[in-house]
Amino acid sequence: MYSKVHAGSMPIGGCDAMMYGIACSLRPAPRSKRFNQRYEERGKTVAYDTNNIFAKILRGEAPCVRVYEDDKTLVFMDLMPQADGHLLVIPKEPAVNLIDLSEEAAEACIRTTKRMVIAVRKALNVDGVHVAQLNGAAAGQSVPHCHFHVIPHNTGTVWRPHAAVMADQADLQAMAERIKAAL
């Protein structure tokens, strides 16, 4: 899949140091038309489970502490937050992960995520905000519906483990109100 880039050619990615006249960079080997066609056919990774918790939240069958909603996205408090103010931004479009999401829905998610980062920084006066989007169980995705984590962070603080401790509903509601006020 990868081939060495030799001295005199332009390295693409990887280490570009020269060693004994040969660059140690690697570049993707050319892919065949057939490979590209098979890759595109695989596009959607797994079937969407309409009974996942986020789908139930979108249908109003499961509760959540809502922070923001528009025609394409929903934002709510993470029930097992890694930090106070941890939000989840989800598309209303059914998609297991980012690969399955339409361009329009992906753009809407990014716009909403940016808006939430600004609101969280303003409401909580934090040093930074971590934004994460995980694709697949191997990457740590725990709910099979595309979502973005917005996690406030202050220098020197340690996050709680992912999906480990259920937060108090009253605390989540109070935090949601602070963030809503900053929108």
C-alpha cells in the first residue's frame, strides 16, 4: 500500500529526513480504479440502528436535558459527563458516523458545534474546549449515531472517565441554563 520515496522526489507525509541518500517518507501507492470503486461501495460502514438512544431522544421516546435545537441538529447535556458542561451535538439525520452523514448535515453539525464552543467558553469561563468526534467502537464511539462532544477544560483539571458516572439531573439542568443564557 505504501512505497518509498527516493532522493530527488518530493516526499508526501511521514518522515522527510534523508538517510543514506534515501528519504524515509512514505507515500500511498497508486490505487487501481477497481480498488476505488470497491472503497466507494463500502461507504456506509454499518446499518443504522433506529433503536439507539440518540434516535429515541430525537423521537421524544427518551429524555434529555436540551440546550439547543434547530432544524438539522440537537444539543443536550451528556448524562455521564467527563467535565461539567459536557455537551453532545447530534444531527437529526440518521447516520452511524461521520462517513455516513450527508455534507449538508455535517456542515450543520460543525456550525452548531462552533456555536456551542463559543457559548460554553462564555458561560463557564474555561481555558479551553475539547471537541471530539469518534467513528466506530474501535475509536471509542459508544452510541451508534454520529455525535460531537464539546467538553469544557481548565488547565490543571482532570476529566472523569468516559461514560462512567451518571450526573445529577438538577446539576445538568442548571448547567444547561447557564449555557443557554450564553447563546
